[in-house]
Amino acid sequence: MYTCNLATTTRNLLLYLFLPFHLSTRAIWTDESTQFGDGLLSLDIGIDPVVRELFPELPSDFPAFPVWNASTLRWHTRMDLPLRIYGTTFMARPDSGCEDNIVDERMVAALGIYVDRSASNQKIFRMANGRSAQAVGMASVTCYFPNEPWKELQTQFYVFARLNTPMIVGLSFLDDTQTLVENRHRLQPRESSSRGPFKVSRVNRPKRWLRCLVNCAPVLANPDTGSDIDLMSLEYVKKRGFQWQPIEADESIVEFADGSTAQLSGKLVASVAICSDPFATETMTFYILENLTCDMLFGEDFLQMKDVFRLHTTALTSHEMDMSIADANTILWQRKREARFLRFFSTGRVNEPNAQGKHTILTAI
């Protein structure tokens, strides 16, 4: 016969309803190997003393959750875009951090595709760390999506002598075909090994930025679906005064689109929120890269998890601005700082009197 203990049921109900409002979080570093990976950064959830008194049977480390980070999620499914070219299906890397389409020279040679090697097509690209690489030419390719053969696309690809993936389709292609928004069904999962260097395929200065808050301060980040990890520049880390941790040898190398590599400086934990939803914060791990050509870069895992290109369009902008100046002005010119701070990021505009009684307008988009 089933019996119900009213006292136990009441205590469990109180715990369920009461506990979430009496937690404090603290990021800690652990070296134990867990199911989530080595060197896991985890959250130590502290419980309010009132709750501890009510529920003394709770373990001292209850509850403990892993911090969301790229190392933890390297097993996550990554996505490629299949394209049919001359009767063969190729898996292209969709890369929102690259404006142009790029293809490996060995692939076009195997298909017998003509490469226009005129000087005007030997464009110079900058990798994510500022290093330059030059295209050997341009190839014009007719392609279509496997399930949409009636939609032939005449597409231009810059040709690299070496590329870290057979083919990259950039932001212009992805926008024109609405692949990251209305047509995500075209994307197919690819096997992603946890071995080898992290890949960051971003090239040239980004034309799409994501407005976000890092430890409550505004910053423009580059949303890059071609990156395995989330990055911060060493210069930005020093400017913000962040403390960082050393990294193990097996996660210290990053590989760029042209196959070149660089050493990562370390990693850190920070609280992040997208400005279109500033109260939905994530505690994330960022790897630090010297000479990164933007302050911050979000990789594929975070962008997929947040569905940034569909759910956070109001936080995306094509206009670069000095967010540190906007931050200083927004905070100093207000009495109700939190309300105006959020209004600035939801509307991109602040219109308040300054110290001289004049109105000043800041435009973010």
C-alpha cells in the first residue's frame, strides 16, 4: 500500500520552490577528469544560510553544475552545408565570420575547374590573428543544394593554396540563401573529433557584430560559425583586467583558415548575456588569443545554443562602434542606471541631458 508522508512532501515542495532564490554562484577551477572533460571549470553553488538551516541534510556542495564552455562541448554536433558540384556532394563549412566563399586549390584541381589567376583575383585575406594570406585566384562554380536541384547557384570562390577545410561558404552566401535563418534544415551534422587543434576559420574584418554584455560591460563580439571555440583578444583581456588560467598542451593550439597555427595564451571564465535578452546570462569559458582582430568572438556551439541568427536579430548589427565609450556615457549620464542601460541596448539610442543640460544622442545601429 502506498503511503504519503505529509511532512516529507511539504519539505520537498518547500525545497523545490524556495531553493532557486537562495543560491549564489562562484566559478571554481578543478583538475579532475569528469564525463565533461579534463580541467573542468565548474560552478560552485552556495546555499543561503536560511535554506541551510531549513534543510541541514543537503550536502555541502549541493548542487554543482559545469560551466558551459567549448572544452565541455567539443562533442557537440557541428554542422556543415552539403553542396552538389558537378555531380558530387561536398560538405562546405558555413562561416558567418567570413564574408567571402573560399575553396581549397586541390579540390578545384580534382574537379578540373578553371581558376582565374589574374592579379585582381589574388585578394589578400587577414586571418583571425592578423596574419595575411593571399588567394591564388578565383573560380566560378555552379552548385545547388542536394534536395533543391532546380535552384542552381552561380557562386564565386576565392582559391587558397591550402585551406583547413575543403570549402567555406561565407556570410553573403548564407544571407542570400537564408541558410542560418529560414533554411537551417539544409545543414547536416558532421563528425567532430576532440583531437587536433581548435579551428578558427574567420578571415578579414567582420561585417556582422553581436551586441552583448561581458561581466555587465558592453562589447561587440563577432559571431563566427566557423570557429570551434569562443575567443577574447589578449589586449581586451588586459584592458578589462581579467584574470586567466593557464591551459594544457592539448588545447593550446588554434588553426586558422589557411592552415597556419598559433599558440593560445590561456583561458578565463566570464558572465555573458546577449543584449536582446540581458537577463539570460551564461557563465562561459573564453580562450585568449594574442593579436585577435576583434575584442571577442563567439564560436559555433554558443551560436547554435542561443540560435542567435533567428532569435537575437535585434542584437545583431553591421555597424562597428566603440562600446567602451558608449558604456561610460550610458553609466555616467543616468540616475536609474540599470533601466537606461537596458534601454540603450534594446533601442540602440540614449537621449538624456548631460551635465550642461544638453541632450546627447548615442546611436548603436
